[in-house]
Amino acid sequence: MNFQAAIFDMDGLLLDTERVCMRIFKEACAVQNLPFYEDVYLTIIGRNAAGVEAIFRKAYGDDLDRLHNEWRTRYNAIVKNQAIPVKGGVIELLEWLKEKGIPIAVATSTAKEVAIKKLELANLSQYIDNLTTGCEVTHGKPDPEIYLLAANRLNIDPVKCLAFEDSNNGVRSAVAAKMITYQVPDLVEPCDEVRQFGHTVLPSLHDVLLHLKKI
């Protein structure tokens, strides 16, 4: 095999979180009597807290503080207490990698405390050898810093790492880190710019596993 480690995004890739998150954001907008800008919302996917705030600040200005508090309170009440459904093919792929002795990491823009809880509730923690989160890097996705840090913690050359992403921002990050990148789109399809990267785009992690078994 031409890879020595596997690094996964979490939200929208391992966990079916993005739809939950967007639904709660729309609810928060309604409660605060603010508009929901879907086009703006979709651009935050894959970014860390600082990146999300910068984008939303331009759209909502001073109203962002009360909107963000409403959103975060409602979101945490769910994800810290309920298991988010695991995406199709996740367990099969993680089990296969474990059988092959491939170390597995998660590189997520989510804050560490929330990421740990999500993985625990979904019973995925047992598969993860290392967790790197958005609050541990200076530059979030699409910058490659988070993937480079995850690879460094595994002591594996980034070019020998598989990276799995759903978002365009995440793919930009993984490709910039020179990883072997797979994209399984969730809420947003790959844009033309991202498609030109030449990475592998597949409809599910079931398909990713079939592809990996052939190489």
C-alpha cells in the first residue's frame, strides 16, 4: 500500500452533523428575528471558529453576538447529549484500516471538547489514535496547518497520509498538505476550482473502501 496513515474530517464526513447544524442555525435566526443567508452559511463549512466568525460578522454585523449565542446554546444541547448518526460506510472503513494496522486520526475544525464528546457518543473514539482540532492551530482550513499537525503527531510524512473530507475548504487544506485526498461531498458539491485538484471524489465511504481495496 502507498499510504501509512488515514486522517479524517469529522462533521459531514464521519458524522451526519452538517444538516443538524444548519437546521439549528436556521432556528436560531428565526428566534432572533434575523435572516438566514444560505449562500453565506454554506461557505463556513469546514472552517474553524475564527473563520466562521469572520464570515458571519460580515453578514450579520453586531447582531452576530446574540445570534451566535442562540445557535451555540441550541447546538451544544444536542451534540453534547445525543449521538449524531454515523455516515454510511464509516464503521466498515475504520474496521478495515484497523485490520491493516493503519493509524487513524481525526483533523476537525470543531473545538476539542465538543469533538471528543461527539466521537464518544457515536462510539467512534475506539478507532481514533489521535485527535487534532481547530482550536489547536493558528490557521484553520483551508490552510494545511491542521493536517500537517495531525500527520506530525502520528509521526508520518504527510505525503504518505490518506485524507478524507466532505467540504471544499477541507479538501483545499488536505491537498495543500500534499496528502492523498478523497472527497465525499455532503451539503456542498465540489466547485470547479476544487475538482481541478485531481483528487478522488466518491459518493460514499462505502465507495471509498471499495476503491482502497483495489489499490
